[in-house]
Amino acid sequence: MIKDIKGLHHVTSMASNAQQNNAFFTDTLGLRRVKKTVNFDDPSVYHLYYGDEQGTPGTVMTYFPFPHMMTGRPGVGEVGETQFSIPKGSLAFWKDRLIAQGVGGIATDTVFGAGRLRFTGPDGDALALVEANDDARTPWTAEGISADNAIRGFSGARFNLHETASTAELLGFMGYERAETEGDVTRFIIPGGNGADTIDLVALPQTPFARQGAGSVHHIAFAVENREKQLEVRKALMDTGYQVTPVIDRDYFWAIYFRTPGGILFEIATNEPGFDRDEDTAHLGEALKLPSRYEPFRNKIEAGLVPLAA
């Protein structure tokens, strides 16, 4: 069994409009844009990162905003909900704020004893704020959002699957423990994790497969401390029969990828070197940062990208 995964590192989704996406996550949700770069495989498209002050693993939501991309179709074989942690007692604040800003899909309920506020992002992204009693992570605070209400980072994610047994087995191998079940939802946790340490598996045997597009999660990344631990995790996964990519340098972390039995793309990402490797912490996310191979084409790349508000 793998013992080095500490919870989520980041969640990467797709969008149809970079300016709209940037405004929603920085203004409406009050996260900090910690990196403005490009899709390493398609430099005509931004890769935007939002999180806490430093972009701490377990707080970072990232987006590929492909202009005019078709909206995805929800279904199984995908991350069905990305969940953020907020302080207990702040649900009413967030409900009022989201309603005032015209956010759609707002609904409240209770999951595993915690208050949850569900809502949709600009492209129908399935998002939720979940109250936590003891999340000690320091939030980034934006205008109109106090530290008493601000998002702490992820609490976890919910997977929509035809069947959950094979993914449950994989999570167990990755160090997650089965916690409890409510209806057709089973929760798994990483003991002593980084706060972004719950995964809920939802059995939806009659639901069609998802079609990825704007608003869909492209992949979900799990955190390990460093490259040494990552290589150990890679070997363990390959020894178990998973087809895992070689290590890929993403400038701010190293990444490996593999496809789960349920169809979801998993990444294992390192906590090192972090988002301050090429920017001072005080200025994260301000300048367009490019991988070295694209630097000679900076003028052309910048000319093709829409300007973003600071």
C-alpha cells in the first residue's frame, strides 16, 4: 500500500472564457490567482491557477480556458463535484453572496454531518462549499470576504461512477481509508492528510458517460512531498498493473498520470518546487510565465491571449 499521498494537490478543469473564469474565481470566490501561464501542450491557451497566498498543495484549482469550447455533459467516469472547505457557520454568508452575484445552481443540504452549498461555475462547473469545524489552513482574503468566511482550500472531491468497487480498491491502495456511507455515496479519507483529504464515490449505474468540455474536470491531482516519493508511488502503481506516464516537468511541480478503472484521469504531483520558483510570493500570478521552450515566442503568444484583470 502507498503511504506517501497526503490528499489532493490540485484539480484541473476546462473553461470557455478566460476573463469570465478569472473573474469568477478571484472576485466571486475570493481565491488568489497564483500563476498565469499557458497550457504546456498548447501555448495559445492560458493555464490559470487559483488558490491561497502561496498556492499551497490542496488549495489550487486550475483551468485551461479554451475559447468558445463546447460545454461538457455531466455523467459518470468523471469528477462530479469539486468541494471547497469553509468555516462552520459561514454557509449563510456564501449563499447570500452567490445569490447576489447571480451564480446558478444554488442548493443547500447536509453531507456526512456537514453543511454543503452546491452551485455551478460559469460553464456549469459542479462546485460545492462544505463547512468544516477545524480547518486551520490560513485563507487568502479578497474584498468583501473576511477570514472568518474565506475558503481554506479543497475539502475533497466527488467521483461519479457506474460501479465503485474498483476505484475503492485503488483508493485503498493509495492510502485512503473507507470512512462511512450515506445512501449511494461512500466516503474515503486520508488520515493525517493536508486538509484536502476526502474522496466521495457515488454509484450511478444507470447514468450515461460524461462528455468532457467546458465545465468538466480534466484531471485530479494527488500530492506527494517530493520527487523521491513520487518515483516510489510510480513504481508501486506500475507493479500493480497501472500504465503510468514518465515523470513530466510542469515547472511548479513534477507530474505523473494514469487512468483509473472508472475512467478518471489521476495525477500524482510533487509539492516541490512550488509557485514561487519564478515569482516572488508578493507578486504571484501577475506576469505571464512561460516554459523555457516557449520563451522565444513570447511576443506571438502574448498577442494571442486576451488580457486578464489583475
